[in-house]
Amino acid sequence: MKTTPFTKYHIAAGAKMAPFAGYNMPIEFTGINEEHVTVREKVGVFDVSHMGEIWVKGPKAEAFLQRVTSNNVAALYDGKVQYSCMPNGEGGIVDDLLVYRINSETYLLVVNAANIEKDWNFLCKYAKEEGLEIGKELYNASDEIAQLAIQGPLAMKVVQKLCNEPVEDMEYYTFKKVDIAGIKEAILSITGYTGAGGCEIYVANEDADKLWNAVFEAGAEYGIKSIGLGARDTLRLEMGFCLYGNDIDDTTSPIEAGLGWITKFVDGKNFIDRDKMEKLKAEGVSKKLVGFVMEDRGIPRHGYKIVDAEGAEIGHVTSGTMSPCLKVGIGMGYVKTAFSKADTEIFIEVRGKKLKAKVVKVPFYKK
């Protein structure tokens, strides 16, 4: 099992550790609800060094990414980040990812930890077809980079103390290369998976200790705390953000998942599965990913059946929890399209009982 450069700090803090995507990761420190509220109200730090980082470089980089990702890479400019997905050639999704444009011939892909090997093999297959040199123009740097996500309304006040240039007012989905705590050319990006504001910082593994100590020293006055993957999941679910392996996977299309907005049918962009996606968009889909709120008392969980008033199965829950902020059961799941409109009554089967729920627009939590 792999460790991150920060694992020793988690163990020293008494974190509940568990295997995740091949890594020994902290699930919780003081409790998921408490950690969740810390991020919503103050500032918390997530070790996300298990995420994958893959460089795409050279004169063919943009054309290659236009082929293997669904969003329009040509719309990016230096310092801009884009959310996208990699279609699998069969109508499903290899992975969802972030695409960072450093310059016209240098891009950084940030992929899900559990999918690093799968994504790398997929990219290599198409790199060979497009004439990219593997190991040079396509390079897997996942084991070389440490990453912290500093999230919450006070996050940028903490990070500003470590930077010698303004960073507090950076736009959403942009990044800069900046000196942070004396670490040269760290990547500071404003994306986030919590909806609470904040940033991510990427550094080389050898600078990890320096970054960790500086962040916690700078954040002490703001009540900064380490946050585990348990609260990361409840936070992203309150925002209605998809989790690969739950809400999207190799069997779900971006159109079904409500990700049509990252599926761009622009001229000259012949991405994998374009014809399939255009057909789905034109003809409609048989199922859709929706958010729902429990009206009866109960907690929806991944895999639970979704049924109609008569008890006929109409879908399944992909993600669910008791919302720490809203104090009610919330979830996401695929339902037959006829049941996908907001305010539609649906039922979740929980241990043999049919519990009432209502389809709602996400995010569930609004500031």
C-alpha cells in the first residue's frame, strides 16, 4: 500500500486510516460532521496527493487533448483550468478530470486516484495513434507530486500569508505558478471539490514537509484543521458534484450524468464518441442523474433501489448521506427520464421500507 508525503502527519494526529485507491489515507480525524462544518465555516486541509498528474507536451498536445477529452480544449488560455471527461469509445466515461493549460504546448491533467493506471493506459493508446512520444510528450508524474487542498471561506487568507503576490481574488478555475512559503513555482489553483472556496497547491514531493508546516503555522489563527476523505465526500455531495465510481463510470454517458455542459460539439473537435453523444443529445436519454432530498426520515446509500409510488423499480441511488449542514438525507441517483423533473415524488427502498423523497436541483447546500 502506498503512502503520501503527508501520511506521517495523519498518523501522528490519530487519524482513522484506511486503504483508498491503493493508498493509506485518512478517513477522519475528529469526526466527519465536525470536519465538514470546519470546512464550511472556517478552513480545512485535505491531503489529496493520491490524485494522478499527467503531463501532455509538444506541438500536438492540444490536438491530442481535443481527441481524448469531451470539453473544448481550444477555449483554454494560459492559467485556465477546465473540467472535462474522457469518453471510453463505448458511450461511457473513462474518468472525469481537470485540464490545466500552462501554455499552448504544455498541459497538466489531474485525474482520479483510483483510475491512474487505467487513464494512463487509455492515454497511451491514443498517444501512439496521434504520434506523441510516451515518456516525454506524455508523462505520468503522479508519484512525484504532492498536493494539498485548502478549503473553506478562510482558506485564501491562510494561503495569502505564504505568497509574495496577490492570490485572494483569483478567479474560479484559474491557476498561477507562485512562490509559496519559499517553494519556487508551486502550482496554486482555484477549483475545489467542496463548494466552500479555497485552493489546491501542487509541489514536488521533496517540498511537501515545508508546505505542510507552513500552511498549518499560517492557519493556526484561523483554527485550521486536517480533514479526512469522509468529510470530503459529504461536502462534495452537498454540492451535487459527481464522484467517479459512484455517479459516473464506464457505463454512464456524460449526457445521462448531466455533463452535457462539458461535452462540446464544436467544429473540428472530433472527440471519441462524438457521434454517440450527438445522437443521445438529439434523441434524448432513457435515464438521468438527479439529486433528491428525503421527505421521510432515512439515509439513502449507494446501491439502494429507487421506486415509484407502486413500488416498481425506476432507478438506483449512486451517492447518499445525511447532510451535516441540512440535517436531512440527500442523495443522487439515476432514474427513468419521466421521473427526473424537479419536485417529482420518488421513493427510496431502505431495508425493505419505501421512503418518500423528492427530486431537486443541485446543489443541495447553498451559502
